[in-house]
Amino acid sequence: MFIILVYDFNVKRVGKALKICRKYLHWVQNSVFEGEISKANFVKLKTELNNIMYGDEDSVIIYMFRSKQYTGRQEMGLKKGGEEFLL
């Protein structure tokens, strides 16, 4: 499946959230990630984020798509995500 994940964590935990998300997805912009992910890794990602999350301070929104085929993306202005090339 293809997902877009957006998070808002307290400054004390934002670094941990960034590390977790980078293990599974591609960084697009501050607190925004996207990528193809297996169901097993999707469960791991959510579990790891949930373990560091404070429900009254932090939030995560995940948009799920069956495939990237029917998604579109336009960029404007400064690109904040790293140019990641996978071999």
C-alpha cells in the first residue's frame, strides 16, 4: 500500500518520531512522509509511533491508498525532502 503520514509531536519527542518514520518511509517535508509499505511494516510503524506518543499532546494522520498508481503530486517552492535514490 502507499501511504502519506503527517505528524505533530511535542518538541521533546519530534526527533524520535522522525527517526521512526525514516525507517519505513521517505521524508517529503517537515513532519510529512510518504512511500510504499507492507502491511507488516505498517503495523510496526504505527506501534513504534504509538509507543512514544502522548495522546493529549501528539497526533498522527495517515492517508492510505491501495497503490501509488492513482495518486498525483505537485510541488511548489522550496523542496524540503531529501532527494533519495534507491538502487
